Amino acid sequence: MDEQKQTYDPAAIEPKWQAFWSENNVFRAKNPGDPDFDLEQPKFYALDMFPYPSASGLHVGHPEGYTATDIVSRCKRAKGFNVLHPMGWDAFGLPAEQFAIQTNTHPAEGTARNVDTFRRQLKTLGFSYDWEREFGTCDPSYFKWTQWIFKQLHARGLAYESNAPVWWCEALGTVLANDEVINGRSERGDHPCERRPLRQWVLKITEYAERLLQDLDDLDWSESLKTMQREWIGKSEGAEIEFDVAEHGDKKIRVFTTRPDTLFGASFMVLAPEHALVSQITTAAQQSAVAGYVKAAAAKSELERTELAKEKSGVWTGAYAHNPLFKKDDPKGRIPVWIADYVIVTYGTGAIMAVPAGDERDFEFAQKFGIAIPGIFAPDTGDAESDRAVASGDKCCTDEAPYAAHCQTHDGKITLHGLSMADGMRQLIEWLVAEGRGEAKTTYKIRDWLFSRQRYWGEPFPVLHTDDGVQLVADDQLPVELPMMEDFKPGGVPESPLIRAQDWVKTTDASGRPATREINTMPGAAGSSWYFLRFCDPNNDNEFCSKAASDYWLPVDLYVGGTEHAVGHLLYSRFWTKALHDDGLVSVKEPFHKLYNQGMIQAFAYQDERGAVIPRDKTKVDGDDVVHIETGKKLKQTVTKMSKRYGNVVNPDDIVNEFGADTLRLYEMYMGPLADAKPWNQKDVPGVHRFLHRSWRLAVPEDAEKGTVHAWLSEDRDRDAALEKALHRMIHKVTGDIERMAFNTAIAAMMIFVNEATKAMDKLSRSQLLRFAQVLAPFAPHICEELWHRLGGEGLLTYAAWPTVDEKLLVDDDVEIAVQVLGKVRARVKLPRNASKDEALAAARDSVASWLEGKNVVKEIVVPNKLVNFVAK
RNA sequence: GCCGGAGUGGCGGAAUCGGCAGACGCACUUGAUUCAAAAUCAAGCGCCGCAAGGCGUGCGGGUUCAAGUCCCGCCUCCGGCACCA
């Protein structure tokens, strides 16, 4: 075949096997309809969050998750599964365009180059992807179907144009969705954003809010991620209640509350400053104060509004509302209407009833402005001072508390006293409904998905604007491709650069009438909302994905990636899947069954006594310490995110060049639990590299004259019983650990085996080494395929059946048990496995005789095959 | 403020069901090999103590024959949410 070196040489064997796998299409996944497809074979779909191909290339964080899914994929393949393990590129979007502007190139060019780099880097790592399924979201053959799906959403009324206020980011020259704006600043670039009413395309994700919430329960996702989605969806149950505005006959204020039962304690109302009623009900005397407050609130950025949240502010409108619990002419029901910026116009009805005795914010507000705080809860703490305060309303009581006796409707029909909170709410809502004053209501915080951007590098909408309104481009005209533009920079106006491509914009509709194209483009998350579906059937020109293919492959069995997509991509993908399901286009309701979040790979950094991180090139190692080169002062080790600024970024290419891909894969899996954040420690890398050398030496002699493999391995022979047991124990451990994604302990188990085998090297059999190579292969595939080949394993290791474990070999004949006196280990004794209780006690008592001398054993605990504990006084 | 997760040697981490804390790796120490170094191999390596022994999983209590693991109260760090009525 080729020149065979005797020492472990990853630089030679890794490219060799990568080429072999590629040329022979070893990792191709069979699809329904393929000639050799077998529907009986179980399937496994292992998916990575496909990367955004940035100009800086692969980061060590990428291979962390990719290695994890690759291990599972290779193991499943060996266990007889038909495995779908694809890779592609999330290639449309802002950063590519930003980079193109900076470097004065076209984003298509830069993206293609970056994709080439990523592909090359990933291929050197030996991932078992089915590269025939590769695509990028910016490929016309892909975004044709992204546009087609948009049409399906539009047909069902899930896509609409809106003029509502949206987040506009001047620096990025585009509008952004809620999940892309954090505290009023853009997630990407940290630029300030502001609310502006602009015509935009919006997707009606709110229609799916309840199902997106309910269906979370059955997913195998971490609780923290589910919590993030639940909080984002933000469901609240309660009621809407209608108040008349006094002296304004027909004017009514509707409020949303989660505690309608506390209506008895409502002593004022608050409208958001932007609320439509404000200008209508404000009295002449309050006109200027109210106008001033509204203006000031509008000028505040979102950030200022939340930052200044500590101190309540507000202005009285001069108007009064009437609490429907009281008779029309009862002055107790007459409560003032205020405006304040702690009430948010976009949530609920933008107006609240304020119950200072039951809500901390309302309490704070009432105290500051001297508004009445009517007590509505009965004392029950037993603490005199506290009880007095609760009863009089001097204390806010936000927990569930018994109602006061006077909580009774004016008609006497409802008395809350003695009821539970749930019953109180239910009865009061019933009363309000009967009175025509309100109804039960559920609200959600989630807003519809802002789906258009004023940028060039995205999917064009399949939309034409005509005098008659919006028309969708016919299916046979898809895809609508981007026009080639020299200058695609965003303009200063909130309008897409595509407006300058007038040749493209001006067109005709199907019947030849003049039309203009939609000039906004879709957001980056459009293409990533269904790529997992396309991977099932990526080369289909007639459908977005055949039903047979998606029925077979979906849902994704294992999805691995970072938490940064918790409320963006992961929610949008679930939404699109449900929408397509409702159209009968896919069978599943959820795309990702098991989701695993990898932790971030961090790096060590060094900080001075003030805590400032000193860049790596300004530090040096001095004995056991790391010191600042300029000052010579000792620095303290800390852990940070990898950052160019600190000079502690690790490039995977460097590791591959120095140690090989197998070492990189193994090291990243050995660092610690996949889900944990953990620091890269360059000093640990040679440790796993040594392990591979030791593994290699189990098979290959250093001296070429002694042969390709050790003489004793040339043919099979009797297996050494002790090694066979150690091997079975190891295989059992590794198999279970892969199943529970505990790769670090799996590797530790293999190290233990190699250590044992090294000590009795010439007792190893060929069969034992072949099986060892098989279980190591998912982690370090190249070295194992090479060992398999050299040892004369049948066919390719990749498709060799996973070794079986003989349960009988997992147990020893003798066990060592710990002997404790009063819970402290004082001796160990060796006993036959499953020795009787008496036998164990007798042996144990002898072993700790000196500890029991002069003492009275009052109790004896025997845990079979583990320990004996004497309780002696 | 609220909701999660975590805190174990010099470092990364292990302990899957309440049953021997520190697996495995790194670093370090000693020895073998070597002219020497690297590599490799062998041994040691939680803390205090000459030893016997004692102490030890963020802190303080508790349950238990037995607690890193369970309960109560705190501290610190990380992540998320945050005037959402």
C-alpha cells in the first residue's frame, strides 16, 4: 500500500484515511428510495449547529461540539444504525456583509472563501460527515425553498406587513428582532437601537405561543434552556377588567391583571405614557405637566428607562376612574388616573389597576405620591406589628394571604373572606363577567417575529408590490435571486440598499403589469430555521424535502451547540416546524428531540494586583510564576473567554499540525464534562497525545525489522483472562459513557486499560487489540482505522460491529471490602464475592480486633461486597 | 430583586442509587536508561505529624451506623430574567 512508519505519525496516517473515507464515500447516509436502503435499519440523526463561516476560521470551540456528535455518530454506525450526520453553512447575514464592506469585496466572494477554509479545517479533523449533503443557506438551490416556505407561511396568514414600532439600529443600518436587541443595544456590535414605526414583514409566532410553551415539556432539553424559552414566551394568566372614566361617559380603561381578586385594593390607575387615552382624558389643569412627562419618557432610551427604574416617577392626569366593585355613586370607588413609565405600553393593555397593598411597585408609587393604601389582607403572622401593618395596608403583602372581611362586592354576591386565592380569583372573574366588566385573559410577552432587514446579504422576499397590493412570486419563478451590486452598503435612510438596483426592483407581475420587488431581505435566522429539514433531502429540486425523507429522519435525535441560540434560532425552528406540520408538510411537531448545550472553552489569562488582564505577549514564565515583563511583578492566573485582546486564542490548526487531529479531538473531550465551561490548558495536550503513543505501541514495534505489528499479534491465540476481563470492563464503561455523553470518563477508562495492557503487553491477543481499536475509534478515528488495517481487521473499522460485553466478565471472584469502626475505615479484607453475612462479619471482626478491644459492638452493618461497619461503644 | 447551575489537592477533573473522597490526566519529586538531553520505564505525590494518629469536598448547623451526595440557614462565582401588572 504505502510506506509504513513504525512510530505513531499522525501527519502521515490522518490525511491518508481522510482521503480514503472521502474517495469511498464511507459516511454516506442512505435515504428512503436509494437502491440499498433498508427501512428496517434504525436511524439516528446527529446534528451540529452549523457554523457561521467567519473570516477568522475555525475556533477550538467549534470542534468541541462537533467531536461529541461525531463520537455518537460513529458509535451508532457501529451499532447498526443508519446515521445522518451532515454539515453545512449558515452563510447569509450581517457579519459577512460587514466583513465585505471592510475589505471592499463582495459578500458572495468572501463567504465562498470562508466556507472553503471551514471545510478544509473540518476535513482535517476527520468528522464523519456525509459531505454529499453539504449546502449553504446562500445557495440559490437552498434559498429557493426558504422563499417557498415563506409563501406557505404567507398563505396561512402567518406573514404580514406591519407599521408598528420596531428596533432600528442606525450603526448597522437595519431593523432588528427582539432577540437581537439586549437592553436597547444590538447584540452584534453593541450599538444603540431605537424604536421607530417602519413598514416591515412580521411572522406571527405569537399564534404558536401556547404550543411552543406546552410542547417544551416533552423535550429532552436542559431545564435551564427550557426556562429561558418559557420566560421568553412569558405566559401570564389573569383577567382584563374595564373601568369607566369619570366625567367621560363613553371612555373606558381596560387593564390586565394576574390578580383580579385584589381589585378590592385598587386605589389608583396607571396608564403608560404612550397610551392612546392619555391625551383624551387629561384635564386642562394637568395638561402641561402630562405633556412634559410624555415628552421626557419618549426621549429616554430603553436603557435609561430600565436603568432609572429604582425611583418611581409619574404624573396625575387630573382624571378619575370608577372601580366596578363599588356602586356608581359610591365615592370609595373613585380613583385617580396617573401616567408613569413603569407601565409598558406593549404589554397587556398598556394600563394597570394599582393595588399598593398587594404589589411592591404600586406600593412604592403610592407611598411616594401619598396615595391611599387600602388594606385587603387579613393578619395571620402572629406578629403584632406585622399584622397591624398588613391589615391597615401599611405593608405590601405579595404572597398568598387570607382576604380581609370587608372584601365583598357591593351587591353582596361575592365575599372573598375565607376563600383560597384560586377560588377568590375564579369567583371574582365570574362576577366581573356577569357584570359585563371583564373576563379571564391570558397574555404572552413574546412578540411577533420581525422578519425583514434593510441589508443586501440575505434572502430576497418572493414578493412584488403592485397597485393592487402585494403579490407573491409564482413557484416556477423561484428563486428570486439577489442582483449583483457593486455598492451594497446600507444607506443612511432606513431603506434597503437594494433600492439602488432599480433594474432589479422594477419588474412586472405575472400578467405583465408594472410591479416593484420587495427590497427588504430576510434575517439570518430565516435560513437556519429549516436547514435540519433540508439535510434530510438536500438535492431535491422538486420539493423542499420529500415527505418520505423527513418522515424517516426527523426528529433530530441529538442536537449539539451553544446556549446563545436559546431564544432565537431554537424558537424560530420550532415555530417553522409546527407551521409546516399544520400544513401537512412534515409529520413531526418538534424538530429536536434531545438538545445538548456544550460549555464554552475558556482560556487562562494573567491579571495584575488591580485585576487588569495582561495580554499574553506582555507576560513571561519565571520559574513557577508568570510575571509582567515590564514591571517584573508576579501575576495571578485567572480564566477568561478566549480573546484576541488577551492573546489567548488557540487555533485548532496549530494543534493539528503539532499533535494531529486525533489528539485535538481526544483532548477536547478529555477536558471535562461537555456541558461545563472549562479552560484550555496547553500543558495537558501532551498527556492525551502520550496516551495515543502508548496505544500505538501496544500493536506496533519500534524496530521495523520486528514487523508491522508485534510478532505475538500475527495470529489469534488464547486470550489472557485478566486482560480479557479488563477489556470487557472498559468496553462496558465506554459504551455507557458515550450513551450519557460523559466522554471524559470514557477516555479515562481507556487510559486505565492501556496502562494495564502495557504492563502485560506480550500477553495481548490480536482480537483484544482489534476490539480496543474499535471503542477508541469514535474518539480518535484515524489512528484506530490504521491499527485495524495493520492488524488485519476485516473490512473497514467504521462499519465493524460494536464489540459486545460478557456480563460474567464484569465481576470478580474476590472482592475487597472496607471495614469501618464507627464509620471510619480501619482495615480492608479480601472475601469471595457474595460471601455470607456471617463470613464477612467474622473476617471483618478479626481485621479490626485492636480497634474493638474493650468496646461493646452495639450494631453491625453489612453492605454485601462493599463494606462492614461496626458501631462500638 | 427573581430563577437556574456550580464551589472537591498546586491545576483540569472523578465519585452514575446515601456506602472506601481525590479515578484519569497535568505539574512536581526520586530512581532506571543515556556521554548528555529528549523520549521511555519504575515509584511517590490532599493537609498536619518523626510516628501512632488526626484533619479534610465554600461556611455554620442537622438527619444517619455511614453525607461531596439528603435537610435547614448563609457566603462566593457563573448563566439567564428583570418595573411584564
